Amino acid sequence: MLLTTQYLDEADRLCDSIVVVDHGLVIAEGTPDQLKSRVGGERLDVRIADPAQRDLALKTLGVVGKTAPHTKVGAVRVALRERRGAIARAVRQFDDVGVAIEDITIVSPTLDDVFLQLTGHGADEDQPGGEK
């Protein structure tokens, strides 16, 4: 069965194999997991209680990351080396240095992330009513 859709979460749930097409050109293909692994693995997003502790949080979060932590949209983020135990390790590290956290989440890449990285624009930006 062939499914064509601009709703990438729908493709992720329903398809065993995906071909990513941009402006009529095939730019990638594979299983949803194979495509998502192209943008990197899971990341840890942490919202800290006191924005003044951002630099300390960045330094502390490096313990669980495979890359340097960074901030985005009010969260401290880091790509994870390993998912298992990451939240517990991060919480212990933050507690040890006195950084209070409001929220901590492991985030997996989506097919929207894949499309954005491969093309430089969102899947709906070329659609009527989409962003330009």
C-alpha cells in the first residue's frame, strides 16, 4: 500500500518504509527509525527553576551528554549518550550542585525533525496556507 501525506506523525505511525520527497526529488528513504537516527538520538530537555543558574546547568548537564549542552526556548538541552538512567544521573548531578529543576524530559526525534534537517524547511511550508 502506498500512502502519500504531509502529516509526518501519521507516516511514522502507519508506515514500515518511508521515502522523503522534496520539490519532486527523493532525498531520503528508510524505516522511520532509520530516518530519525539521521538527526541524532534522543535528547534530554531540562527546564531549570532559576534562569540565573543557566551556565551552571549547562556545565552540569555535560555529564550525561554526548555533545555539548545548549539552551533553546528556555530549556537546557543535550544529546544523550545513553537513555537508560539519564534522568536519574542528571537529577543527581543537579541536586549535587544545587540547581533546582522544574521539568526534565527525554525527547525522541520526530520525522518533522528529519524533514527539517534534510530540507531546511518544514513539511507544510510549501503547502497552501503554510508558512513562507
